[in-house]
Amino acid sequence: MKQQKKSCSPDGAGWIYSETIKDHFFHPRNILLDETGYKADGVGTVGSPECGDVMIAWIKVDKKTERIKECKWRTFGCASAIASASMMSVMATEKGGMDLKTAQTLKPQQIVERLGGLPDRKFHCSVLGHEALREAVEDYLNKNGK
Ligand code: FES
């Protein structure tokens, strides 16, 4: 029988997931399972060339402050993508909402840091959330002639 590498064993040995990742995976924040009737100001959809998974982000923007007041998302990605998107949505809306410039320049490393790290081979999953957010902001700016 072919020996499996320890890091890929079916019981997950070798994969280190922080308690924060597990919390956001099992209790995802701001997930939107059905967007019917949800009126977003901006929508972003991205796919990962690494694994083919898809992430959609919807934002609502406070027109006076130009800050994100709501950030919803849905992904067909893995547990790390779910946890990353959940954390991204928290970061985008906490402390009165992220300003659009900051949202456009949010780095996946910042999301991973807040998650307490991700296994190296899962880093690309964290990219999906911040790219979808950036697309949603650009969509909002385009729709509003900015
Ligand atoms: S999103 Fe595809 S492996 Fe994580």
C-alpha cells in the first residue's frame, strides 16, 4: 500500500489550524447563502487559478462616509477560504467600517495574521477574500462614476 505523507493524512495530522480559523469555519460571519432581494452597492467575483474555487463578495457603502457598512460573501472554496472570507468581512465592517482605499489595499497577509496563521499550502485560499472585496469596491466606484 502506498504510504501517504503525514501532512496529507486523512485525520488531518500535520495541518495546523488555529482556534480562530476553526471558529470562523464552524461559525462563519456575514455569509450570504441566498442573495435574492439583497441590494448590494458593489459585487466582486473571483476564482482561484490554483484550485478553481470561487468567491463572491457583496458590499454596502455608507455614501456619506464612504465606508463599508455591510460585507457579505459566499464561496465554494475550502475551510481555509471560508475562514478567510469570514475574517475579511469582519475586518471590512469593524470599527465603523473600512474606508474604500484601505479595502482596496487590504493584503491577504493581514487576514492570515488575524486568523493566527494558515498552513503554507493554504495561503492561496486567503487571497480569494481580499480579491473579491477589492472587486466589489471597484464595482461600487464604477457604478457611481468615481
Ligand atoms: S479555496 Fe481552493 S483549496 Fe482553499
